[in-house]
Amino acid sequence: MDDLDRLLDEAQLVDRYAKNTTEDLLNKKYSAQSPNADQTIDDILNEKFETYTKFSGEKHLRKNPDKKQTFRCSITHLGGVQIPLGWSTLNNIKRACDQLKCTSCDNVIIVFENSGWRSGVDYFFLRTNYPNRINLGIKLKNLKGSRAYCCQCTSIGVTELVPLDQLPQLHWICGKHAQ
């Protein structure tokens, strides 16, 4: 019972305080003509400016010079081991992309050199064993000059340079190369 009485007393105090402050605000007359109004406005503006410059200094407005630029392949390719890995540019430098990502399962693509996939590699196998390279290796066979690619939902083996847009079953993109 004492707790209830104390709670009611607190509620009455809060109610009285709220009424008093509201009445004080309504009864006060603020004048823009007072000599302190200009000074008050200047103080408020300076305070806001100091807060702004303190938290958003000039160094945040400029690009970070330490941050490396990233680029996507102009045409994303897959390729066998005779094709170098890297960033494929418009200047006829064709490379097999080594930064592939799958947009279906949202995972990076794993690449196996001089390997091809055995029959029986399905979605369930990839889903269960990705990204463990040792477990995935169970379904690989040695295939000189070939690369075996996989994510958590799709796999493919390639020996020649192939643009990704010619492989509609793959939902892979270049995940950007740091320069």
C-alpha cells in the first residue's frame, strides 16, 4: 500500500510541475526587439557551427586517399588455366575473373585449377559441402588445362575463355577488383 501512495504522490508532483511550466511559458512575453535577442541568435548559430565542424571536419569531406579504387570487369569471363586470372578490361586484355560472386546464393566463387567436375554434382552436394574445399574435392577429377568453378548453388568446368553472358544458367557477377 505504501508503494501505491508513493506512486500517486510522484504522479501529483509531475502533474503540478507540468502545469506550472506550461503556465510560465504562456505568460512570458518574448520580444525580438530586446537588446539580447541578436546576441542570443548569434550564440545559437555559433554553437551549431562549432558542433558541425567538430563532428564533420574537413578531412571527412574529401575522398580518403588511402582507400583503393575498385573496378568491375568490363566483360566478365571464365577460362581454363591457360587464361590468366584478373581484371578484364576494354583494352582487349581478356582475363578470367578471380573475384566472382553469385547473386543467387550470395557467396564467392571457389576455383579449382586443372580440375573438372565428376557427374553427380548437384545443388544438394554443393549446398552441403561449400565452402569446404576438401569435401568439394571428392567430386573433382584431374583435367589438365581446365578450371572447375562453384558456389553454393551452381558448378561448371571450363577449358576455353567464355564470357559469362553466354552462360545464362549462372547468376555470377564480378565482385570488383582492387587497383
